[in-house]
Amino acid sequence: MARGSLTFSTRFRQRDVATVCRLTTLTLALGLGLGSSLAQATVSVLQPLREAAAQQPLELTLLYSDDDKQPLTIDVPKALNVTLTNGDLPPQPLALQREPNAPDKLTLRPGQYRKISYSAPWPDTARGVVKVDPVGFDSSPMLITLNRGKTQTQVVAAENAETQAKTPQQLASAEAAANTSAVPTTTSDRMLSGRLSTFEPMYFADGQNGDNLAKFQFSFKYRLLLPDDPRSRALLDNLYFAYTQTSIWDLTAESAPFRDTSYEPQLFYYLENTGWKSSLFSRMGVTAGIGHESNGKAGADSRGINIAFVRPTWDFGDINSSHLTISPKIYYYITKSGNEDIQDYRGYVDLLVKYGSPDSWQLAATLRKGTKAGYGSVDAQFTYPLAKLINSAWGGYLWVGYFNGYGEDILDYNRRQHWIARIGYSIAR
């Protein structure tokens, strides 16, 4: 029997209790020595549960089926090789062994199928969200949240409880999100590894109203400890360090200097979802910690503050579709340097209001009101995915911004910018 070429396709999807499971298929064209006729067999990798207990081995199942009109004999490998990518660690190879008593060859009748399972213990280094990538064929990587704090029975029970708490509309939206493959989407909290993720929006934009003042910002947060139980709400299990840097670049002035740069390290407790339920909102998160902001300058241009803050966040509507987010950041000035009256212009609350969809446009505005009448600011940002605007090869977003008021940078916290509009590119929003 001569073996032909390998081609790949997505064949079907299946539902497994609480989640919609993807099925990635590998189609093998097998020449049977019958002139030009070819028999078609299909090998499919069933995606495992999205959350697994570390006490149980990693298990993947191959589904062999005969889609042709004649019997097939298929070789079944003894091992299935995968690579595991986990947080800060480099990809690690792992060999999954074939289930006992499984044959070396399968003979299938037309329309018949057979499942073969492969398994191996989880490595001790695997923790958090693990990417499982089968080696040797072009299947999509699978993401599994590894739970080291519970048994598989407890994991499944918790997942079923979450599913039962969802409304039919939320379940339908989750299924639609799992079944769509049109345009890749990102969120404001896009994970770059098991620990590192985006924090505040990241963008570069240029605009002017008088002076030509470009602006750019990058921002990341790092999870200090990966918990045994992903659902843990303990303080240390959800402790993050973040760093944000924002610069105003004066392209009008000679030599185009940076007008001012704000450096903002923070240490905080963060829960994207507290689990609190209400008919008034679909999800509530919370952030609380301490932060520093300064411009790194000396003398009369030196500016700096240290704050303690708490930030509740409420989402209203379907978070997988168009929805409203309201997030007030309430803070207290611990120390001030060079800007002792900053509360007159910035106040004690940053009110973030967002509306939009994860895979379409979004409008976000941060509102500040100083303690003195007439002082405050509006910082609005509109974003739209370039994958939809141009084509799916593009990442990031078209970014359009508008600022009006006091304190776009910390140096000029008490200087009014009547308004400025900018346009640019954003990689996170």
C-alpha cells in the first residue's frame, strides 16, 4: 500500500457538556494500488477539556474514520509527540503513550470509526494556562488551564456550576465565539505568556493643534505567582506588578525632543471576575494597590506622586459582543512632589467608560474632574481592528484619540490643553 500526501482541514465541531469543543482533522490520502483511485481516511484530534486537574494525566484522543467506499488498513503510532508551552519556560517536548491493548494497525469498513487515546503525566513545571501543540501535523494548538488544587471531579463540578449560572443568551454567545474563525480578535487583557499580559492601551499616534505633539504609550503587567487553583481569590495568588510609560513627543521643536515622559510602576491585587452575581451587571472585577508616577526630571520640572487606589469594574451586557464597561479608579495621594495642588486639576477619580465589541469598534473615554470648578479633562480613544479594515493578515487597531483639559502629561498638570486630536496605531486597547 502506497501512502500519499497529507492535507489538512477543519471538519466538524462537537459539544461536550459545558463547553464547545473544537475538532481539528488530518486527512490522509492513502493510495491503495488501484490505478488512480484513492481511498480517504481521516484522523482527527479531539480537543480536551479546557480545564484539567494536574493529578490526572494529559490525554489526547485521535479519531480514525473511513470516509471512503472501501475498507482501509491504517498504521497506529505507539506514541503521540507534543510540545508544551508554559508561561516563562521554553517549549517542552512530551511523548504521550498509546492506550494499552490498542492495535498497531486498524482495519476500518466504509463509514466506520475508532478512537485511540494517548496519555502522559503532566510535567512538574506545567502550571497555569498551558499550550499543547501536537508535533508532526498541522493541527491548531490547544489551550488547557491546569488546576493543581483540585481533582478532576471538582474541576468538572465547578465548570458545570458556572455553565448552569449562565443565561441562554450567554451560552449562545459563547458557542458562537467558539465556532467563529473569520477574524482573529484580541482583548484589552491579551495574554503574552502565562504570567505576562497587556495592561493599559498601547499605541503610537500623531496630531496637532498648534504644536505637533505625538504621543505613545506601552504597558504590561506581570503575575508574580501562578496559583495551584486558577479560581483562587487569595491575595498572593492574584498579585501583579505593572509598568506603564507615556511620552509626549514635540515634533515641532528643533531636534524634536520629548516634551515629557511619565513613568508609572504599580503593585496591585487584580481579579478580572470576582464571581459576584447580579441582574444589574454581567461581570464585576476589582483592582486595588499602590502606584507611583513621575517624570524623572530634576529641579523645577520635577513632578511625582504616590497613590493608593481601588478600581471596581462592571460590565453590562454580553462581554463577547457589544457591551458597556464602567470602571472608576478612586485614589488617595500618599505623597506629592512639585505638584502639591494636583488634586485641583486631576481630582481623586478617573472614570473610565467604554462601549464596543471585542472583535469590532470600541470607544473609551477617561473623565477627570478637579476639586476646583472648571478644572478637569476628557481623554477619548476610538479603535477599530485592522483585520476587519484591511485584511486578516493585519494585527492591531486603527487608533483615533482626542484630549481636552488639564494634565495630559504630569509636567503640565496645571496647564490647559484646549484640545488635540491624533491618529495612529494601537497593538492593545
